[in-house]
Amino acid sequence: MPGAMRIELLPARLGDCLMVECLREDGRPWRMLIDGGPPDTWPLLEARLRRMPADDQAIDVAVITHIDSDHIGGMIPLLSSDLAPRIGDVWFNGRTHLPDDRGKPRSIDQGETVVTTLMGAAGQGLAAGRRAGGPLPWNSAFGGTAIDSSAPAGVVQVSIPEGPTITVVSPTLAQLHKLGAKWTQVVAQAQREERPLPQPDVLEPLVDLQALASRKSVKDTSVANGSSIALLVEHRGASAVFAGDAFGPVLAAGLSGIARARGVKRLQVDAFKLPHHGSQANVTGALLAAAPAGNYLVSSNGDVFHHPDDIALARVVTGAPMPPALWFNYRNPRTERWAEPALTGRYGHTANFPDPAHPDAGVVLELPARP
């Protein structure tokens, strides 16, 4: 019997680029690509996609969680490439999906040309049909409307025939309002791709994780991050949360709402891709309590913003009901400290890294099927 889900975190530097495959008994897996990392991730992503069998390079859904260069950069050349026709649906909240001050969607002439400017040929393909076959499908699973967690009754959910069930956790309609008000500034910032030079990383000893976890953190106030599409994916008894850069309180509220709708106290998930690359501003105790996981995934090389934060991982290790497994798509001095025998012996967690023989493959987590 095949497993349920295969999650691959490609080495996307400071960004996110995830391939999620939901395995089936017969036939090819259902595939979701989440973000494309910064622009220089594209050669690696392209090579990964072209390594798939020539007759099976389909991507059922390509998710662009939000407009930040470390998430959207590698998606731009993908959507402009000869691989684009193999994408079944693009999930992305563009300018036309954002409510205006009256709560109504904005028209194309009010700003979708900005998306075209940002995404070049890809934007033209999404907005105006850049190839003979017409435009790429855009949020078609949601009737072409915005992807958000608001629903008059229950939760926002998509069920794929013989595939996964996907529930929207973030963003809220309020966060899309905020993005709509600052769309031009957010796009301009993404276009600039301002990247500070790497700075020396000052590493503190990991001794008392309880004390570290209890330190106070500032809140994430980035409008772009707050608009992140975050998803709960469930297939064959396995479950995973893919959080983008979403706000901790928004994620906690969304996951708690799903639990209430199901009549359970809290969700139990197998894997959780930590928001904002393991930033202490986004990884909160309330979030971890809302959906405890057995595996926590981090996507970051840490060379600019020094993610993952020690405080965030201390909250994970000390807050999980059972000792968790940490999964890093880079092995470096910041992450390998979490595998030190004295630390793992004291707290019981494990740390996993990419196979050194295949560094371009990132780290891979396979989840088994369960009844």
C-alpha cells in the first residue's frame, strides 16, 4: 500500500518552495506546488519539475501564498515557461480578488495591470490569455473568487475526487481588506526584492528551552504576510498544515474554528510547516496548542534574517504534547544545534536534514496512510 503524502521542502534560500504529493493506490499522485522561492530558485525548481516522468509532469495546483519576492520570485518564470500548461489551477489572491472599501471586488482596471507588471508574461497569462488555449485557470476551485477562510456557515473547503480534502485556514477577509488598501506599496516592495547582505549569526547556547520559549515576542505586522494563503491538507488519514507566512493568531483562530466545526477540542495533525520560516513573531504558544503536530518543518537557510528563531523552536519542542520531529531544508550551524545529543536526550525531540548526497533535493517527509 502506498503512503499518504510526500512533502518536499526544496532549498529555496530564505524563501518557501514546497512540493506536496498526495499518493493514490493507482495512477499518478495529485500534486500541489506551494510557492517558488526567490527568483534564483527557479533553475532548481525547473530541474525538479523536469525530473518527473515526461508523461507525468502535471501540477494540479500551484499556490502563490502571498506577494513577497521570496515566495513569488520562482513562480514568475514557471508561469511563463512551457511547463505552465501542465498546471491545473493557480491559487493566488490578485488585485481583482481584494474587496474595496464597500466590500466589493475591485475591477481589472483598478489594479490588475499591477499584477501584470509584477509577473510579466505570467501576469498576462493569468489576466488576459497569453496562449492559444486561453488564460491559466485562476482560483477556479473557488469559483474564481478570493481565497479566504471566511464562510457564512462552516469552513471553506475543497474536496478533490480521489485526492485530498483542503481547508482554508488563512487569510481572513479583514486581512484581504488591508492588502487591498496597500496593494501598490506591497507590489512595489516585492518588485524591489530588497535583500540585506548576510550578517554574522550570533548563536546562543541552547540550555533552558522552557525559559527561551517564555520570552516575549513582537507581533508580525506585515500586510503581505497577513494575506498569506494557509491550507490544511488531508489525504488517506494523513494531515498537514502549510502556513505560508501567515500570522500566528489568524492561524490559531482558523484551526480552532475547523476543530469546532468538527466537534473536537483541537485538531491533531501529522505535519506543520511553520509560518514565516520559523519566526518567533508568528510561532506562538496558542498556535501550537490549536493543532499539535508530530512533525514541524522549517524552510530557511538563515543567512539573512537568521530564521528559524531559537525562541520559536523552543516553543515547538517544549509545547508539543509528544516530543516532535524537526525537519530543516538546510543543515547549518543554526539548525544543527537542534540535533546535539545532549539537547535531544534532554527534550526527546529529533532533528532531520537533507541527504548530503542530494543537497538540491531539500528535505523530504513521507506520511503513511491511516484508516
